[in-house]
Amino acid sequence: MDVVRAEAVAARAALSRLTDARVDAALELALGLLEDRADEILAANALDVDAAVDLDAGARDRLRLDDARLRTIADGLRATRELPPIERDVREWTLPNGLRVAERRISVGVVGANFEARPNVAVDVASQVLKSGNAVVLRTGAAALGTVTALVDRVLRPALGDAEHAVGLVRVPERAGAEALVSMPDLVPLVILRGSGASTAALARIAAEHGVRALAHAEGGGVLYAHAAADRDKLDALVRASLDRLGVCNRLNLALADDAELAAVIERACGDLGIAVERELPQGREWANEPDRVATITLRVVDGLDAAVRAANEETSGLAAAIVTEDRDAAERFLDAYRGTAAFWNAPTRFADGFELLGTPETGISVDRFPGPRGPVTYRDLCLRQFRVVGDGTQHR
């Protein structure tokens, strides 16, 4: 608690220095430092990868950095740098009694971010939070801590100059650091959670108990529904496009088909890709991210569109679902009935991604089922609404 509190207090103190111009200049400097200090970062990452003997192959791959992945991190930084500043003034109006009212967007203050062994998330999230006018406290586990420390101390903080503490880092690997980060509503009222379902869901519960708002990216998995009027070639192509990467949240997890022939098309495409097809997973099971189930999907034959919608709405996380059909009426029924964050027609759920849909890097994807940031969360979502009211002293209720 003391470690997290110290980082949060220092981050809050740096807030007053975070003007839009200052942040943009810092992101530009960070780009240069990322290139100049690439060898240091890769060396730190190599030590992390060598020590990560308990991680499965997929997790080790996500942990590993190389020159190409550093260029991808730089691309994200550059994209964030080029985004326009948040428009703080939303609208203004005057009440009949003469009061002038303005709706504005203001910063949250200090935003926490907890993520697992993906070092790129440190830069992605920190740059987005800074662009929104907030400070950030990062926390990752033991696997990526060396790499993230190098990114913070050798890239992000030096770029910020005397506002360096606007990027905080919890420098202890124990899970208690994550639990502390979601337990300080006065200092860190909002925390972005990225990681595995069970771990992230547990942190979200702790956050709720302490009055901390959590934007949790805990579960994923896309749904692909092959309607009776599906074009077989399109279906084959969309299955393949939905499984081009397995270690991502918007990949195909649950395939639904109206008949055995359509199911066979899906199964053949999966077979070509080396993906095993399972007919049933326990109800509510989300995205096969366990080491022995990554290269799998679940395939079901369903009794028509209503049953497909019901499965997508009730048995998945609500991340994204797609329908494959040439029947416009059926497509519109599906799109209208699905309640998840992104609905697709003849397109793969792999495009459920902030940069792909909005041209803006994301901090994660929220599948919350209540008002607020939902779907890809970007810098524009990390603000609070405030009303500013000006009178002349004569107004009264």
C-alpha cells in the first residue's frame, strides 16, 4: 500500500504540468528515446524472457520484444502524438433565469493500469492516459517488470522532464501491488485492468468493494454465426480471417451454424489452420486461453437466428459477434438483437479494435453492460463530465 500510495501521490503532484503541448512534446521525445535506447530495452526484455520459465508459449511470445515489435510500439506512440487534443468544451446554453451553463470534459486525475506480461501495454496505456490529461500509475507482474521498468525509466519519464512522475510504476512484483492499486479511490479513482479473465475479474471485485471504477478487459472471444443464407466461400474466408492470430481477444471463439453443411465448412477451414473443433464447452466458458486449449474453437449447430442471438448474448462475454449471410433482413435482425460491444455482418470480429475502428490506439476493450466507456476505450473516454455555471447574483430557486 505504501509503495502504491507514494507513486500515486507523486503522479497527482505532476498533474498541473500536463498541458496538451507538454504531453505532445513528451510523446515526440519518447519516440526518439525508444529508438536511441532500443538495445537497453531489448536487453532487459531478454532477461525477462529467460526468467519466464513458468509461462506458456503464448504468454512468452506476448512478453518477447524484438526490433519489429519496438517499431510497432513506436507506431502507436506516433499515432497518439498525432491525435487532436481533447475538446474540453462540449456545449453551452443559457437558462431562462440568465444562468450560463457549460458542459465540459475534465481529467480524472490519476488513472491506474494493471496488465500482465505484455510490455507494449505500458507504453500504449501510458501515452493514452497522458494524452487525455491524466497521470498514470502502471503495475505489471514479475514476468514483465524488468522490461516495463526500462520503458518507464529510460523512455517515458525522461521524455516528461520535470513532470516525470506523471508516469508512476509499482516496482514490486507481488499481486498485493495490484490489489493496492484498486483499493485507493481518493488517489486512484479509475483503474484499467488488462489480463486473464479470472485474475482481472477478481481485481474488478476488489475495486468495486473499495469504490474504485474499473475498466476491465477481462474476457474476450468472438462469435461467428453462419446463417442459412451464408455464402460458403465468404464463410470459409471469414473463419480464416477470424483465426489469423490466436493470442488475441477478438479471435473466433464460438462458431454457430444453422445446419451440418455450414458446420462442415467451418470445420474444414479450422482443420486447414490446425485448429481443433470442440462441440461443447461448459456454459459461459470464454475464449480458450489456457495453454492446452488455445488452438481450439467451439462449434455448435443452432436452431436458427433467434437461437444464435441467444447464445451470443447469454453465453459469451459480449465482446463481438458476426453474422455471415446474404439475407439483409436476417443480418439486420441479428445486428439489432445482439447486445455486445461490436456487431459485424460478413466481416470478422478481429476488427473489434480501437485502432482499426476509430483510428485511435486503445487502452483496452470494456464489455460493461451499463452506461459509460464501452467497446474500445480510447483517450477520449478517460474524462469526467463537469457543468460550469455562471450567474450574476440574482438567480435563486
